[in-house]
Amino acid sequence: MEQDLRSKIKYKVALRKTEEGFSVSCPGLPGCWSQGRTEQEALENIADAITNYIAVSAELAATEDVE
């Protein structure tokens, strides 16, 4: 069920052209950024980064609840 919820939440991203390709960040999730050689690759990579960011945040919140 968690995966279903994550796939429905949308986050704005900031995509920038760089000398190496594209840099992309998610302003709503501090420190969540990625890159790619193409725009499409960068967007796919930030989608993975957002999913991982949310998963780690949930794990950290769960460990804080235990303490």
C-alpha cells in the first residue's frame, strides 16, 4: 500500500541544463537531487531519488517512534 501512495504523490522538480547534461532537484525534499546525461534520464533518476528519500524518511521516523 505504501508504494501505491507514493506513486500518487507528485513533487515539483527543478531541471537545469549543465555542461555534463542535466541536474535536477526536488525543492520540497531538501537535499534530494540527481542528474542525467539526458533530460529523460535525469527525470527518471529524480523519480528514483524521491522514492528512496521517502522510504528512508519513513524508516527514520519509525525508529524514532521506537525510542
